[in-house]
Amino acid sequence: MPAATPPSPGPAPSPGDGPRKVPGRDLRVQWIIPAAVVVAGALTIRPMGLGGQGLVVLLLFLVNCAALLIRTLPEAKVPQRAALVWFALGIVAAAALLGAGDSGTTYLFAFFISGHLGYRLETRWALGLALLCSVLCGGVLYYRLGQGHDVLPWALGLAAGAPVLAGILNRSHHEAVRAALAAAESAERVARAEAQTAVLTERSRIARDVHDVLAHSLAGINMQLELADALLDTGDLDKVREATTKAHGMVKDSLKQAQWTVHALREDALPLVESLSAMVESSGHRDALAVTGAVREVPAPVTQNLLRIAQESLTNAARHAPGGEVRVELAFAPSSTALTIRNRPATRTVTTGAGSGMGLIGMRERVALLGGTITAGPVTEGPDEGGWQVEAVIPDE
């Protein structure tokens, strides 16, 4: 007869969590089954009293009750050696009760104790005690009933150790459940660690974007305003006006870059082609975008970083090659997306200004995080000779 599931120590619950319940374990069954066996024995086993054979039966009944109730104790509180001795005494007491009682459910104790030792003990010890239980119970019934009696009753005694197999199977099942729970909890811890790492990475990315857009631009604006303040003492209003004009231009550029950065941070609302087209148009280069290959949606990080690279390249082209023609090409390959920004030499006077702070190092960092490649350098031949080209290739996965 299979034993009820014993308590499992399991992993410690987190602070604030309720008691952790092991699947397959029901505390009510844990107590109801032993209680039912004890009550059935008390009502049916005879004789039971305070003298003679009745006193012997009563004492053996109490010992069997104590042996049976060990199933309700947590495994961690009962060492294997103590459980082994306890069950061995319980089996002897069960066989003795089977021989001492004249009637009733004396056999139930042997069956239930045998089933439970299959769960609580190592397999070799459980099988050994189960064999001892079968031999003792079968022998008691055989010698008590005599050789001429029907073979079924004492053969039933030999089957008293059979429930040990159900106990072993039950133990194997619950060990598998515990292993699955441990694996799930380990996977959950790994997932939490990965999520925390992702959050930290995202914070670093946002900090880098904000720094690239604002920090150096504000530093340049501050420099121009300090220059204007210093020029006021000289009375050269033309140079003061020139410094404040540069500061105003930097403010406009910074606002535009901040807008695109905010759009880039909203990864759920970034269609690549439309966003890139709007960016190129707003930079003053109409019909400068060429799209090749089969247009498709690309992962949000790819979209975000390509737009940030395009933003930086267009800003650099406007700063270092004013008036020069700019061409932007977005190429969709089967497994990658490439962005190329090429500008011709300046046609107007180049004025020195503060950069955005991203530069080639920042571009390489962004592309490297996505497993891509980037090349940047001067154009040395063709109609764009003397200009500058940036090409970034990012795999889709």
C-alpha cells in the first residue's frame, strides 16, 4: 500500500512569502491516513485490555501507533540511522501484534509501515526491512494457524513487505519533482540576473546617449558665451555677435539632436526607413536617401543605433563640410543591414565648433555591441574625392 508523501525541507522561502508547498503533498492526508489506521485498529483489534493477553495486545498496539506516526515527522528531523532502527522495531512490533491479536485490522500496521519505509530509507535498507517484514508476518501466521490451514492467510502475511515498492516509486517521483523545482528556481535566478544586467546595460546606453547629445554641446555653448562675455570688455560688438550667433546655432543643433535621441530611446516607435528619411530631410538634404534590397523590419537595437550613427554623421557633415552634397544609402541584405553616409567637400567656409562628443570611438562602441563592423575615413577617389564616408554593417541577429 503506497505511503503518503512526507514533508520536504525544500528551498527556503523568500522573505515575505508564505509557506512553500511541495507539489503532491497534502498535510491533511499526511495525518488522516495514520489516524484512520489507528482508529480502525482501536475499534477492531481484540482482545485489548489491562490484563493478560489484552494488555500485551494494547502495548503492541501503542508501539505500532508510534512507529506509524513517524511518517508525519519532517525527514530533516529524523536521521537515517534513527529511522532505520525505528522502522525495524516497528516491523517486529507489527508482526508480534499480528500474532497476539485474535481479530481485527492488525495487518494494516505491517502494510503501512512497509510502504512508508520504502520512501524514508535508502533502497537497500528499505528492501531488507521489507523482506524481514514479509518473513516475520508470514511466519507468524503460518505457525499460528498451523500446517493444515488454508494457505491464503499466511501467504498474505508474506505480501506485507510488497508496499515497499510503492514507497520507492513515490520517493523517486518526489525526488524528480524536487529536482525540477530546483532547476526552475535556478533558471529563475539566472533570468533575474540577466534582467538586472540588461537594465544596467540599458542605463549605460541611455547615459551615453544623453552625454553624447548634451554634455559636449553644452560645453561648446558655454565656451562661446564665455568668449562673448570676455569680448564685451573690448567693445568689439561684431565678434560678440559672432560668438552669440555660434552659441545660438549650437543650441538649435543640440535641440535637434535631443529630439532624435528621445525618438531613438522609444524603441517601440521607430520605423527605420521613415525615421531615417525624416532625419535626412530635416538636415537639409532632400532626396538624398537611397534604399536598396527588400525593406523589412529590423530589431529595435539595430534601428536605434543606425539612426544614432546617421544623426552623428549628418551633424559632422554639416559642421565640417558645410554646403557639400550628402548621400545616404540604406542597404538591406538577407542577414544584415548596412548604412553608408558620404559627403562631398565643403563649398562654404568651415567654422570651428564643438562636436557632439560621440565621434568614431562612440560609433565603434555602438556597432561592436551588436556584433557589426564600421569603417570611416576620407574619400580618395571618384566624384566625392576629398569628402568623408562612414559605413556601418550590422547583422540582424
